[in-house]
Amino acid sequence: MKASLFAAGIIAATTAVAHAETLTVYAPDYFTSEWGPGPTIEAEFEKVCDCDLDFVPGDLLPRIMLEGKNTRADIVIGLNTDVTAKARSTGLFADHGQDNGKLELPIEWTDSVFLPFDWAYVSFIFDTTKISSPPTSFEALRAMSVDQKIVIQDPRSSISGLALILWVKAVYGDEAEAFWSDMAPRILTVTKGWSEAYGLFTDGEAPMVLSYNTSPAYHIAFEDDQTKKAAIFDEGHYGFFELVAKTSTTDNPELADQFMAFVLSDAFQNAIPMTNFSYPSAQSESEWPQVFADLPAPEKALFFSEDEAAAVRAEAIEEWRRALSQ
Amino acid sequence: MAPRAVAITSAGLVTALVAIPLVAVFDRAGGIATLNAADWAALRFTVWQALLSALLSCVFAIPVARALHRQRFWGRETLITILGAPFILPVIVAILGLLAVFGREGMLSQALMFIGLPRIHIYGLHGILLAHVFFNLPLAIRLILQGWQDVPAERFRLVAQLGLGPAAMFRVVEWPVLKKTVPGAFLVVFVVCLSSFAVALTLGGGPKATTVELAIYQAFRFDFDIGKAATLAVLQLGFVGIAAAVLMRLVGAPKTDVGLGREQVFLRRMTPMRKLLDLLVIVVVASFLLLPILSIVAAGVFELPSLPSSVFQSAKHSLIVALASTALCLLFALPLATFKLGQTISLFGFALSPLVLGTGLFLLIQPYANPFELALVVTCVTNALMALPFAVRAIGPAFAQINADYGRTADMLNLTGWARWRWLYLPRLRRPIGFSAGLVAALSMGDLGVIVLFADPDRATLPLQMYRLMSAYQMEAASGAALLLLMLSLGLFWIFDQGGRRGFRT
């Protein structure tokens, strides 16, 4: 009798000491690192939720797919539009329950499951000390001297590389393969991921690299370096959106809902630009840090819906591969 | 347990650690997948570039190992250690280092343009081969050099006494050494290059240089077609198996070659011409291997003092992982090095794509425990598994030689079981064991392996922290972290390697 009372006391004590609840959030590695938005977001959310926010870093889609219904995640943050078809088909994600009308995006957002938390335009970044007259369209890029090399990422292993392929497909349609054939001699090399390509660019190996139009903000804000600029194309740029979603298996739906609402709040949105170097999804231009408001941006956003992207993806990659394998 | 039982147990364990996760992946995927034309093209290209890379690495390694073996000069030991650096570099660091020298804007191109010549274009098959030779030449040199150092000193004395010319010297001393070491070195380099991905793609200049590992990565990350990933991984394993079967046949049984374990001395004066040639070989290879390393040092050295404390914290985690992996790896490696099949089995852990291995382990662990809590354990085990072929390759030939030399004497003395290990093998294996431990520790420092699925939220390793810096645009700080990683890896390698050489007496 005494023993069981004692045990009951211990159980009561431990539950009282621990936070009421834990919210488990799967996120990409860069997101949770001390240089990413993770730490600020964790601190801000814990101020208002009386809970413990627990980030788990790593590859999102493969892990969710492997875990299936047993996933420990309540929230998955950092997916992007090019893998949502696969993610959606698992049935592991629930409606986000937020008002899409609060979003400030260059395209209309109608998805009720995946909610964008940041965005940027896929762009070529060039070094102004090496390229004095940057291309203003794909046609100008195509006509550039073959000595002006660019580095891109492989669409088969990199999400930004895939976005470029879709961008070209959106602009050129059936002519995409011919475009890539003309580009082949200008492409210095193709890398596995963004880091390798951007490293080659900052090391001076190539004067132009595939990245985002928001990348120069880092160099301006932290290095006072004005020599890295985005080339803005008349055709418009492909939009790149990073998404957050709530799992349908969460055992903590209220807390998960609270987090989804938090994503659109200023506490979250303010943390995005200077840690993730992208635009916040639910703030208008006047609310952005000055350096972001000053960035050159295209007139128009191009974007394939999930279904359109799924329909053209394999073909677009194959055209790219053929043209660059000549 | 008798040593024989330990050997069988080790072989069984390593096989199980590779086979069970693979079966788990197939089970989940519901069977093997069909491959398309692009996959087959990737397979052909992968095997082709791996064969060429292994061939070139060995061809270049032979004269270098010979020169390093027979010449004595100030700083020789240090040079031998530092020459190993490329092999233990994280891929992304090595790519940037190589391109700082051989790239379009690299040192070499700058120098060529300065004297009015066109710059070099490194991107293509030749770029891949250059990079793979850069990575693997150090390993091949060390494995072949090891064979040379195991030749009894008396052999060289005899050669000198008899006044044998170069041709006879080659037949009597050098050919047996090469025959014993080169097939194994070729095999290991072939296996390493078979799993090349980021290097092959970047230096290869684009999708022409698509390897199987890229196809596995794509299947895993984008399409989540784990059946296809596993099917490709099995084909990769198959090539390793074939290569092992062919090459291990070339390694004849060692002949008795006994000496008194004296320090090797070269009594005969070498002609100045030969000495000059040797030194030239050493200078050329050292520049090739060390210039990219120097550029990495130059890029990172001023960043070192300002690195954030979390980088040093992650360095500590990496050190712990490296030491644990090393201990585990040697436990597997020593028994496996004692028989030929064991040497082949040791290759499988490395040859199985880490993504597929990681997926299998994840599937096996997930129903019972939280995989993230086991992250460091899994990392240690997989690092040990992946470094196994290098350790076994370094120890195996030396073990066979000891048996050939002293086996019969030991048998006559009825020196068996653990006593045989204590008195015969271990003292004579000190040098290869030290070398292997250094190699394994250094490789485990730099390895990202299965981290994509088993990332520990609170205990990042140093390479992971370096990648995080890069994703946060902090390329300079990342160079500092890369240099720290290089220093720690080389430091570990040096400590173990020297430990193996000190007091090397039999």
C-alpha cells in the first residue's frame, strides 16, 4: 500500500516537472542548426505554448515514408512543392486549418494540407566583378559568351536543380531540349547539391551559379559584399516554396494546430529572412527587413502545380540529361 | 572460444550486418525493381571509371612506393604520413581543394595563362580519374609500401652481396612484393571508386558522369523507390564480388621468406641517376597530393580561431565516434584478416551503399526503439563496417606472411590458440595494426555515412556541422571547420600509425 502510494507520488511528480506536452517537429538539417531559424522559432513558440518543442533533424520524405503511421512527428517542416505529391499520397498529413488568405505570395495558394512558411525565386547569382552585363532573359543567357561559365545542381539529386529544370520547361515547353543543348558548353559542371555549387561560386571557379534571388541578402547583410547579384529574367522566375504540414497521426492535434497558426504569426515570420535567407510567407514587402525589400525581383512568378510538375518532371529531366550528355 | 571460432563468428556477424538490412529493405519494397536504360548506362560507366581509376592508382603507386622505400631523406616519415591526407578528406572539401589547384580558375590554370598558354579544362572523364587517383593513390602507396617493408632485411643484404642487377632484383624481390600487394590495393580502390557520386558528377562535368550511387540517391530521396535503390545496391555488390573473386585468385600463397626482423639497410650505393629519378618521382607525387591540401589549409587557417564553440563540441563527438569505431573495426578485422574468404567478406560493408544500409537498419530498429536515440551507436557500427576492408587489406598480407615464415616452427612448438596470437602474430602485426587503426579512425572522423536517417539532434558530428555552416552561406567558417577536421583526422592517423611503428621489433 505504502509502496504504491510512493510510486503514485513519483509519477505525479515527474509529470508535474516535465512540460505538459512535447511537440515533435521533423525538419531539415540546415533548419535546426544554430545558424538556421530553428533555435529562434523554438524559443518563441515555447514562450506561448507551455510545451517542449523538439526538433528532429534529417531527411524528411524518406523518413516519413519509412515510418509510415508509426511516425513520431507531429509536424513536418521544410518539405517543398516538388515532393508534395509523394508526401500527400501517403495520407499521413492532415489539413493545415489555416486561412490561405493570410499568405503574401506571388501566386495564389489553394492547398489545404501544405502551408508555405517561406519562399524565394529560383535565380542565377553572378559575380559583378566578372560579369558586367548580366543576362536579362533565358535567350540572353543562351547567347552569352561560352567563356561565362555557370554551375548548376543536378535535378536528380538536388531540389534547386529540379526547380531549374521545371523553370526552363515552363518557359520553353517543347523547345526545352534545344535550349539545354545550346547551354551545354556554358555549363561548367553539375553538382550533387546546392552547397558544392555555391562553394565553387564563392571560390571563384565560376562567375555564375544557380541559387535564389534572396541569396545576395546574406552577402550584403553579413559581409557588406555588394558584388553578388541575381540576374533577373523578363520571362519570370520559378517560385520556390518551403512548406509545413501537420501529421494526421499526431497524438497532440491541438498543440499541432497551435503551431500551424504560429507559423503565420510575426514571431515566426520575423525569424525567417535573416536566418533562412528567404522571404517570409505571410508578411508583405513593407514588413521585410530593408535588405530584402531592396533586392531585385522579377515581375512575374512561374509555377507548376503539383500535378503539372509530376506530369512533366520525368520528361524534363530526361531532356536535360540527353542534351548535356552529348 | 578458439581463434577459429572467433574468425567464423566475425565473418558471420559482418555478413549478417550487411545481409539482414538488405533483406529488410527488399521485404519492405516488395521485391526487386526493373531498371531502365539510363540505369544500365550508369552501371556501365560506374564500373568503367572504377576500373580505370584503380588501374591508374596502382600504376602510379608502384614507383612512388619503391622510391619511398629505398630512399632515406629528412622528413621521410612525416611525408609518408601527410601523403595519406587526401584519402581521409570529406568529399566536398576534397572537391573544392582539387579545383583550387586544377580548376578553371585554379593555380595551374593561372600559371599556364601567365605564360600565355590556355587554361586547363578539368571537367570530364580525365577529371574524374584525376580526382580518384588523388583520393586513392595515398592508400595504394601505403599498401604497397607495407609489402616492401615486410621483406626481410636479409633479402636486401643478399641481393647486395650477390651484386644482382636491376632485372634480377625485380625478379627476386620486387615482383613477389607486387604480386602480394597490388591485386589487393587494386581491389580496394576499385570498390572505393564504385561508390563515387559527388566527385564523379562534379569533376565529370555533368550527367555524362552519372554513377550508380547517384541513381540510388535519386531513387531513395526523390522517388522513394527503395526497391530500386536496393536492386542497384545489390548489382554494385555483385561487381565487388566478381572483382574480388578474380583478383584474390591472383594473390598466390606467400612463400617462406624468413629473416631476423632486422631494420632494413641499403648497403649498395645507388647510382646518382636512379637516386635523382626516385626523388623526382617523390617530388612530383607530393606536389600533386599536397597542393590541394595546402589550399585547404590556406582557406581555413585564418578561420580557425573564430570558429563557434559548437564546432569544437561536434569535434569532440566525432572523436568519440572515431575511437569507438576503430576499436570495433579492429575486433572484426583481425579475425577476418586470417583467411581469404574473410578478406572478401570484409568488402561487403563498404560496397553496400550507405543509404541502403542505413534504410535497412532504420527499418529493423524502428519498431523497437527510437532510431535517433541510437544514432551514435549506429554510426559507430556502420563506420566500423565501412572501414573494415581497409583494415583487413593492411593486416591480411602481413598475417599470411607470418604464417608462411613461422607457421611450421610454431606448429612444431605446439604454439596454438591464443598463445599463438600473443607470441607470434600480435607482435609482428604491430605495424599493420597501427596503420589500420589510424586509417579507420581518420575515416570515421570524416564519414557522414548513414547520418541522413540517424541524425542525433543534440550531438552533431564535425562533418555534419561543416555542412550546416555551408548551408547557412558561411563558406569561410566551413573552411575553418574543414581544416579542423583535416587536422584531427591526420592527427589520429599519425598517433596510431606511429604507435604501430614505435618499438617495432620481433
